[in-house]
Amino acid sequence: MNTQRILSFAKKDLKLLIREPASLFLIVLFPVILTLVFGVAFGAIGGDQSASYQVGVVNMDKGVYQWSQTFVETLTTTEILNIQVYADTESAQKDLNQGKLQAVIVIPELFGESCNSFFTAPDDPSSWLEATVELYLDSGSLFATQAIPPLIQQMLVMTISGDQPSPSIPVHIGIPSLMEAERLTMFDYMAPGIFAFAAIFLIMTVSQSFTVDRERGLLRRINTTPATSAEFMVGHAVSNMTAAVVQVALVFVMAFLVGFSTRAGAAQILFAFVIVTAFALCCVGFGLITASVSKSPGAATGISFIFIMPQMFLGTFVSAGFSSTAQAAGRVVPSYYVTDALTSLLLRGAPVTSPTVLLDLAVVVVCSVVVLVLGVLLFEKYGNA
């Protein structure tokens, strides 16, 4: 074996690797972006892995004792809970239904008297006055339903019995109620993100499609006809929006076949299609941006992951279990708002007129228009050669 020839072949392969953007991306940039996104999503970046939950408190105890205020103050000292006080249960549950809260605590009228009965006779359960604290949980948050109840119980015991927790107290937490939903499975919580997840890959297919058309000379031939490049790109956008609707329909059918539970009516389901269709336009725009800087379908595949990866990890499975840094970063990607809206519609049973849902739709539409226009301009300037 000739060492010089071996080194020559190796040098040739390395040059080809460096000159091919797709291969270079998959070897160098892909692991960097993957590690960065994982770090942001799961807390390695930002230094704070603890999640925080928005909790509403309705204090119905208007008695002479201050136990309810002490309980609220104890909850406030917990860094993981952000306490908001409400005047009535209806307004608190309204915000819970829109996803603004992860839980609502309703302190009963006899809370103070019940706590005082324990304080005066801690060893005489027969003299205690029983009371129940009602707890409502956000059905759209898997982590909230698991983490909040034991934490509230711990704070309640600490409030009543102090530094030496008692095995038995007169105040109990009622069976947690999932807001307008039955008991949900892990798949139910993940399903809204799957709809956005499927649409995201339109970025890759659009970028590949345009680069293939350019390689085959189709774009140059179109320039010799009365058809404009704008008409050509709008046709692509319409076809991909249609594909997105078909994708959502297929995901819906398969989701229901494997047991997806939702209390959404026909209006909510149709509105979900509207949101995903608007998001498809955004993905077409990202695909055009990718195609404008890609010289081949292979390069388009690699570069498209720059837009795919952040949206996959930060936007398709919105969860309070992510770090605070990831939650803030997720609001930058359009898929976050798609998943958030679908979670409200399909899991919380929010109406289509819900302010949260309408705000999510507005953000998706604005992002789609901006990204699509930017993609068209960049492709006409750089990618139509």
C-alpha cells in the first residue's frame, strides 16, 4: 500500500466534504446546534433548571383569624410558585381555562376556624373542625398536574403545624379537578405538539423542491414564459398549505385511533386547521429562505435544520417542565404559539373566541406573512439564478 496515494485520497475526500455545505453542516454545525438547543430546553444554559408555575388563590375566608393570610404568605415564599390573588373563583377559573394559570387554590370560609381548632387542641382530633381546600389544575400541563398537588399539601402542613409536621391535620385538599377535562394520558398532552411537528418538515420539502427545480432549469424556462416568479411561488405555497391540511387531518385520524381524548367541538377542531394552515405559510417562507442560500438539494436538507431544530425542541411540546430559559426562548419560534393554541383548544376546551387563542393566531399570522415575504424577496434576489 502506498502511503502517499492513501493521503491523496483522504485529502480529496476532505476537500469534497468541506466544499459540500450539507455534509459540513451535518458533521460540524448539526451537533453544535443540537447540543445548544438541548441545553437551552433542559436547563444547562441559564443556570436555572427549576420550572415555575402560575397559581391563582381565591380566599373565601373572611373570619377573624389570620390563618388564610399566613397560608398565602407561605405559598409566596416558594420560588417555584408565582401566586396571584383573585377576588372570585369565576375569574380565576377563566384564566386557568385560557392557560394563564397552572392551578387555582380556593381557600374555604371555615379555613381559619379549622386551623385554630388544631392550634388549640393539636392532640384532640375529636375537637377539630374539618375544612377542604379546593384545587383546580390546568389540564394542558402534564408537569403541573404532577408537581403542584404535593407541593400545596406540603405548604398547607407547614402553615398549620409549623416546623414539626403533624401526620394529621383538620384541613384537607380536595381531589384535584382538571379544568374541563377528563384524566389525560401522556399522549394526550403531546398530541397538540405533534400537529405542529408534522408541519415543520415542510421547510425541508419546500427548500428541496425549489433547489431541484433550479437544478433542472425549470426556473429559467419559466422566465421565458408569461408566468411570473410570484405566480410560481404562490402555486408552491398553495400546494404546501394543502399538504399541511392533509397532514393535520391524518394526524387527527391517527390520534383518535390510538386513543386521543379531547373535549373540543367542531368549531375548535376547524380552528385548529386554520392555525396549522397559517403556520404552513411560515414554513414555506423558511423553505424559500433555505433555498435561496442552497446550491443543491443536499445542501438544502442540511441548512433547513437550522430552522427545524429550534422549532422542534422549543415549540412543538410546550411544557412547564422546561427551564425558565427554554420557556422564554420558545416564545421566539412560531411553532410555540401553534402548540399553545392547540393545547388550549383541544385539551382545555377553550372557545375559539378565547383571548389566548386569538393572540396565538395573530402571532402565527404575522410571523407567517413576514417570513413568507422575506423568503420570496430573498429567493427572487439570490435563489432564482
